[in-house]
Amino acid sequence: MGLPVSQILLVTGFLLILIGFWGIFAHRNILRIVIGFSLIDTGIHIVMVATGYVTGGTAPIIDAALEKAHAAANAVDPVPSALVVTAIVIGFSVTAIMLSFAIRLYDAKKTLDIDAFTESKW
Amino acid sequence: MKRSFAILAVIMFGVIFFGLITGYIERQTISPLAEYYLTQVPRELGAPNVVTGILITYRGFDTLGEVAVLFMVAASVGVLLKSKTGQDAPSAGGREPSELVRTGAEVILPLIFLFGAYVIMNGHLSAGGGFQGGAVVASGVMLLMLASPASQLHHGFLSVTESLAGVIYVSIGVLGIVFAGGFLDSHILPLGKFGTFLSAGAIPLVSALLGIKVGAELSVVIDRFRS
């Protein structure tokens, strides 16, 4: 049987989150920091979907593989999936706003190095 | 020095996550809420896809808010990137797209748009829905921009389309108050035969409106980054 499905998903998601944290902490380029945020986002989505998995469950869509009468017994939890659809859209929005701020910052200083932006440091 | 702090922080997060992973026990049963959704969505809404039923009817207000967030993002990206549109021509410098990209786009672009429309309209029957299909359509628009950088999106048409879709979406919600159980209730249209294309009340209609709106908004956001 090997590893349980949710375990594999959790490991993948948390690894992506760690890579994203590394991208934010260790790099000084704003674009790399934005990429780190996106990786954390994706990792959290995978972790959320993993928590909805029920052993042996199938997708919550009623068809030949899942009868209406047994839906509650054989399907995975649909609530995390519905939440993640929302979260993906919000993640896209945040990334778009961050990238447009990066463009404006580049216009102001002609560099994307975050150490050049010292005005808001205290 | 900074780097060692970064390594330390990542390692500490790693320890926390390792504890979470090893302590996690895979669920054997679903929660009562999920059980309610899994039995009520096919029975009451007539939609085979439970996730779409949750998104469009039970959490319809949430979805409306999400569309509002997307609208605000399109607007604020426009504000943030606006002031430099005057000075530079769209294709100043840069390489021409290769023949591979141009020819490939001609072949594959209609298929991408068709697939997007299919995903939008089959959201209540199978995996898919307005958001997913809209994203597929927007990715097609992105390919179009890569293949022919000179092409212009008609912003006026797109904003009229998405505003119209939004107005109709809210009107359907208000009709739900008048004719059915509440705001965005999908029972204003007959449920139809379970599993057929025209079924599940207003869900396919709302899904199509969402797809149009999301596709138009994402295309505008992508287009703003081009200049």
C-alpha cells in the first residue's frame, strides 16, 4: 500500500512552503520574494486539500463511480476543495498586486534590490 | 550572518511542519457538515458536482465577494500601472515571437477557448466551473499576447461585458430573494433532469456569468502588465 495519500500531499505542501520561506528570507530581489510568496500560497493550498482527504474516498462528483445514495460514505470532504478555489483566486489577486508594486518600485529606483528601499525601515 | 538566520528560521519551520506531518492521522469519516453537503447538493440543488453546488449556492455570497475582490484587483492594477502608458510604445525593443509560437498559437488558441467554454458550462456536471474556465480563457489570451504582441485588447468592450455579467449576477441573486428561499438561491429555475446539461436550477447560468466575468477581468489584469 505504501504511504497514505494525505501524507504524500502534506509532505509536498509543507516542502513547498519551506522553499517559499527560503525564497523570502534568503533573497534580496523583490521578484524572487514574490515567487516565494506564490510558493507558500501553493503549498498551503495543497495542505488544505490534503486535510480533506478521507481514506479510500473519491471526488465529490455524483457519476458512475459514486452513486447518489452512497455519496456520504465514499466521497472526500468537499468543503476544503471549495475553500481552496476561493484561496487560489485571492492568491492570484495578491500576486498581481505585488507584481504591480514591484514595477512601480523599479520605476522609482531602477533596481529591484530590496536593500535599496530604506525609506520605510526603522 | 543574515543567511544563517534564514537557514535557522527555515529549519525551525521545518521542525514544526515535521511534527504536524508525523502527528497527522488520515481521516476515516467526513465531518457532519460535509455529509450534509454531500446528501443535500444532489437532492436539493440537482447538481452532481458537490463543490460547485457549495460555491455557487450555499456559499454564493462568498463567491460574489470573491468576484468583487477580483474586480478591485483589476482596478487597482490599472491605477498602479497607469501613469506610464503615455510614454512607451507597446513593442519597444524585445524579440519577435518565434515562428513556432505564432503557428502553434494559431492551431491551439481556438481549442483553448473552446476548452474554457466547456469547463465553464460543465461546472455543475463535472470538474470545473466559472473560475476555472475563466482562468483557462485568460491563459488563452496570454498566449495570444505572446504570439502577436501588436494585438490590442478592447478594454471598453471587456469592461462593459464584465460589468453586465456582474449586474446580471446580482439581479439573479435578488430574484432568488423574490422567487425562492433567499439571496442567490438557485431554485428560481426548474431543477430539470439530474445529470443533464440544462439542470440544477440557476447554477449553469451563474457559472457562465462567473466565467465571463473572471475571464474578462483576468485578461484585463494580464494586459495591464504588458505595457
